[in-house]
Amino acid sequence: MKYSLLSFFLLLFSLTSNAQRDVSRFDAFKYITVPHIKYKTGNDIYKLSENTMYFFKKKGFNIIPQNNLNDFVKKIDNLCEILTIKITHGTNNYAVNLKALDCRGRVIYETKADWSIAAAFNDGTLTHKDYLNTSLDQIFYKMRNLRNYSFKSNLTPEIKLPKAKYNGSPFNISDEESIKDYLDSKRFEPIEGIWKINNALTKYTLLILKEEQSYKIYLLNSEDSYWKKGELKGTIQSTATNDYWEVNWTYFDKLKKTQTMGQLGNGVFVFSLENNIKSTLIKYYPKANNINPIEDDGGKWKGNGSGIIISKSGYIVTNHHVIKDVEDIEVEFIIDGEIQKFNAEVVQSDLRNDLAILKIVDANLDGFGTINYNFKTRSSDVGTKIYTFGYPKALSGMGKEIKVTEGIISSKSGIMGDITTYQITAPIQGGNSGGPLFDNKGNLIGINSSRFNSYETENVNYSIKSSYVLNLIDVLPKTIDLPSSTKLQSLPLTKQIKEISKYVVLVKVR
């Protein structure tokens, strides 16, 4: 018996046992997507999904391949023009089911063909695949009126979604510069500001602001044309546990929502969506950093960081975020037992690696003698004993005496595997940014940059490797001789600290 003969008998069976179904509602949809049937041995092994896509393509529908679905939905304005066709079948017989679902998940059409009786026609030449596709053919025959298909946009279903948007004041949600000006105008909590998210589903630029008792997440930019600027993407609610937050998130279709938990670190907010898709928000503005805001001195200075002198001619290394968007820089350090103050300017900066090089520009400075430490350019190992130097909270409580903390290198990579930084256990606070990291042999091995704030972690801090400082020095217009003294190697720790402290500077900015 031939396959076509079996199809003929089954079609006759269909005509006598099933009434013709109305398919006119398909005119409301411009696109068709058919999810692959998944089996343990692979996807769509019987070609049911593939044959279904081919059937609808011949009828004039635009077919969205499954491997391109996420990218496609970002480019259309109305997701309700998409009709999802789901094909399933029985495990012990040859029943095939077809359901057509609109954007709300409502079934607009459903039919099936049960060909368990077809076994009577088998002469041993027909396979399981043959039976299932013959059953699918029967479903297609029921839908033969689709030959008159014509897309009618006025029939497309609508979703009446709540139009939650930013209310328009005190800044223009469409103007990122006005948002930044607003964020600069007052002090905000660490979770507030402009963030970017990049996960397996999509990319967004978001604005998080506190409104009443919760934090609202507004969309600033998106790959999804379905989402408009200023629309409410979700909310964040604080909990009784430090740094853990409840996140209410709306998916790209504006229908599906989920509630999950997120954790806030230093400029990083991490939470998981369905299927354990990890979403990481990186803060872009205001810069997450350890600049110490000044609370006294008449408001003269905007903040302070730290730095390290690297040349006889007065070049200093610090963090980019310490000197970002400032007009005046003054550095303080000890010369011959006395605190001296000098003006400085930025001569080179590296936003990506959060580094900057300053140059003292003051006629009162004649230069330095020999700088007695070694600038190490090779990577240091995990377990290396280390010391941080800096001026944390120098002008708002902790004073201008240099602070030294000790620890070890706990990892040769930083947050999310960042190879530019060490993870260290030596504690650092606001104002330590830009200060040096030394090992116990008097080698400069890094520039302290940030800490990870979390209820469940302690002493998780980060320092930028000295090799990346060297890369920045190499692009200076003038060649400088880096410190290469081995004098400190044989000195006890107390004397090492005393000598190194001569080159550690307090960086004040406004």
C-alpha cells in the first residue's frame, strides 16, 4: 500500500466524521510562528513543525523562524499581529492537535485528527513519521479555506495595557542630559540613577528613581520597538535585609510579569528571570565609586580620593571616577614632615579601566628626588600579602592622616570575571579610590578602585592591576621613568609604610 493511498482513505474518513472549521479569524494576523516540538532525541524530528510552517507560508503568511523570534519581535510595533501555532501529538497513537493562540494566549482555532484507526491500513511499510504527517495533512485539509486568506489589520486584537509612564517633571524623560542634570542636583540613594541591562533576552537603558515607598524603573532606550521611552518597566522594593531587593519585572510583551529577588553591589544589580536567565544591571550615572563626599569645609570641595606619585616630575595615578567632571584639583602630601598643597590637572584618562594620570602644575614644586619603591608590571599571585594606602573620608570624619589596611589577593579577577582587577580582602572605604596597592616587598601592584557592598559578603574589594596603569602611561606625550627601586625589600613593614606614605597623595576635587 502506498503512502498516498493511505492519505486518501484517511481524508475520506475525515470528510465523514468532521465538520469544516471556520478559519476566517486568521485574517486578523500578519505573522505566524510555530514553536518546534521538542523530543529527547532532538527538535521536530518528525518535521511536523517544519511542514506546518511550509503550509502557512504557501497560504501567504509571513513566517517567523523560531531561531529569529526574539530579534523579530523587537522590530514590530504590534505583537498582536503574531499568531502562534502549537502542534502536539499523542504518544500511543497518531493523534495530531493544532491550536492557534493570539497575543493574549487565547485559543482562536483548534482542531485535531486522530488516526489510531490508520493502523488497519499498515502493510509494514509505513513509519511513525508517515502516520503523524498523514494526520497533519488531514488537519491542513480541514483548513483548506485559508486559500482565501487576506490580512485585515482592523481585525487584529488589541491589548488594553495600563499606560504607566513617567509624569514629565522635574526633567524631560526624552533628554538624557536633563536627567543627568537632575541627578547631579541632589544626593540620591545608590540604587537610583541610569542603568544598562544586557541579558539573553534584550538590552535596555533604564532610569531608577524613588517615588513614594518604592523605586520605579522607567525605560530610556530599548531594542524593542514595542516599548516606548518613559514607560514603566517595573518596580523595586527594599527588604529588611541589606542589599537584597524585591523586583517586579514586566517582559517585552507587556503582559507577562514576574517577581524575583535582586542583590545590589557597588554599581551592579543582579537578578534572575525565568529559566534562570541572569540579568545584570550596570550603573552608568551617577558613577558608582568611592569618592568621599565632603560634609564640612564649608562645602568647598566636592569630594576626595587618593593617588600615588609615579615620577620625579610630579605625575600622579588615581581613578577616573575621582576626577570625572571636576573643574579644580588639589593634591596634598607630606614633604620634609610638612603637609604641602599643589594644583594639579588631568593629562590622560581611561574611562574603561577607571584610571587617570594627573600632573602637578605648580611653580612651588621643584620636583622629587629618588622614588623608593618598585613599579611592578607582572601579575601577582593569589595569596600575596598586600597593603592599601589612602585617605578614606579624609575631610568628613576620619581625618587627613594616611590609612593603611592589610589583606591578601583573593582572586586574580574581579566582579563578573573582570581580568583587569584583583579581588582583595584589605578593607577600603569612600576616599580610598585611586590609592595604591603594595605587596610586602614594596612593589606597587595596583590602584584601589571599589568595594562590593553586600549583606552576605565582607572585605570584597577591587584593585586595578598595575599593568593596565602601564598601558595608560605608554600613551602619554612625554616618556617618564617609572620607579624601580628595590630598597624597600629588605626593610621591616613599619619602615616600608613610612617610606611609601611619602608618595601617597590626598586628591581633593570640586
